Amino acid sequence: MYFLISDIRCIFVVMWDIDITYRDELKATFERLYEKKQMLQTSRPLPNIALNKIRESLSIEWTYNSNSIEGNTLSLRETQMVIQEGITVKGKSLREHFETHNHDKAIDYLYSIVSEDYQLRSIDILSLHGLVLRSIEEDFAGRIRNGGVRISGANFTPPNASKVPDLLDELINFININPLQLNDIELSAIFHHKLVWIHPFFDGNGRTVRLAMNLLLMRCGFPPAIILKNDRRKYYEALNQANGGNYQKLILLMCQSLERTLNIYLNALPGNDKEYIEISDLVQEPDMPYGQEYISLLARTGKIDAYKEGRNWLTTREAVEDYIAARKRKR
């Protein structure tokens, strides 16, 4: 059966119930992130030694944070020791060590397949999952579930196992066709949520989803978006809101995660003198018109150039001045 593009758009809107009213609120954030991506691309090729160091550091952070969200108790330093030095950490379970090694190998696989013309494939999602659960749940690794599951703390029940293969194919078609003409950040966030909702595997869904969604960002020149362990509660709340069709919080969290890694790369560029400092320090500077609470609110809502390290938000004086200037122009 053949459909016009307009027909396909209508089918997917009904099927996936996507509310895109968040776009006006996040327009400036999207523009800022795409400007940063362009800055990064025009600065290439970066020195290999710098690129390798950043990629290595981010991969460790990515593994640590994604595993921690799922309950792994290895610290960031312990994660680094397991990956880089092959050390067994006393008091930590064998499963936690496998989770760390496996996630690192899954990142390597992701980098090996991503390219500018990459098209999402179910085999890649299954391969990532197979790597995530290798030596942990061998019977289920890389295989779609054939039974029901429930998710603790979620406000929905995943679909019946018999529907999972078709739903996965429909999601992949939606991503590759992009009938709503979503930008890369929106597309990756919506894919992230929908794959969580389908919950195609008995175990390892979260780690696999966070790996696979970065395929969509990295193929178009973005660095990986790393959702931080400290944002775990916010992350789950955003996913629950997305179950009702409201994607604003999830996409904002995706933007914040992406801005952090973009800034890590940009800060490594020769001649870059932009200095990010903690908001608590910024408000001590003379002539700063806003207090810590208000600037923190601007950071959390994506209104200014800012990113999170641990529990602290960092921004620049320039970012606050740009916000003030933009408000004056609107008046």
C-alpha cells in the first residue's frame, strides 16, 4: 500500500501522540546548541591527542552515569580503574564489573557504526543490547522479549510482547522517515522515550536506549548526550510526562546533557577564552543584576548558556548579559 507523505504524517501523529507545543519555549536553546555544533565543526580537524583524551574521558563518564542510573554502585574512579586498568574492585559484585566492561565495549561498537549517512537499524539496537548484557544474561542478550514486564515507578505498562517486533519496526521507520520534520535533538529524545515505552527487552533497556539515542545525535555531528546520575529523578519524571505526550522536560534534559558535552569539546579548542564558573561565584561579581536563585532558574530552564557538573550549574557572565540584552530587545 502506498501513502503520500501527508498521509504518513497523519498516521504517525495519531500512532505516537506527539505534542510539539514545546517548540516555542525551546527555540532559543535549539539555536544555541546548533550554533555550538557549527563552531565545533568549523574548528575541525582537532588535534588527535585532544580528541582521544576527550572521547576517553567522556566514555568513562558515560559508562559510570548510565550504569549508576540503573543501580550500579561503582564510583567514577572505580569505573575508570575497571576500564583502563582491568582492576577488580573489592566489595563490588561480578555483575557490576561486567556491566562496566560491557558498556565500554558497546560505546566502541557505537563509534564503529555511526556515520553521516547512518540510518537506524533494528540489528544495531539488538547488537548494542547484546553487548550490554554479555556474560550477564546470555539467554536474553540481543533478543526481543517474549513475555510481559512491569517497570517499578513508571506510570504505564509496556505493550504485550506479541506487539513489540512491529512497534520496534514502526519506531525505526518513524525515525528514518521523520514525517514531522523534527530536528536531531527532538528526534533523538522522542526515539529515547518511545524505545523505553516499547521496552523491547527483559533487562538492559535503559542502558541500550541511552546508547542507541546517541547514534541519532552523533551521526549529525553532535557529541554524545550523557544523562547524569544526579539527574536520575528528573529523568524518570520527564519520561513519565512523555508517556502522556508532553515531551518538554525530556527534550530540555536532553538539551542540557548535550550542552555539557558540547562545552567540553569547545573548551578544548585553541584560543577559546570563554570561562564557565559556578553560579554561586558569578553572583559575587560586581554589577551582577540577578541573584543565584534566578540565574539558577534560567540555567535549569535552558534560557541561558549553562551546564551542570555534579550538582552545580556553571555559566558565564556573557550568557547572563546576552539574556538581559534579549529581554530589552523584546520590550
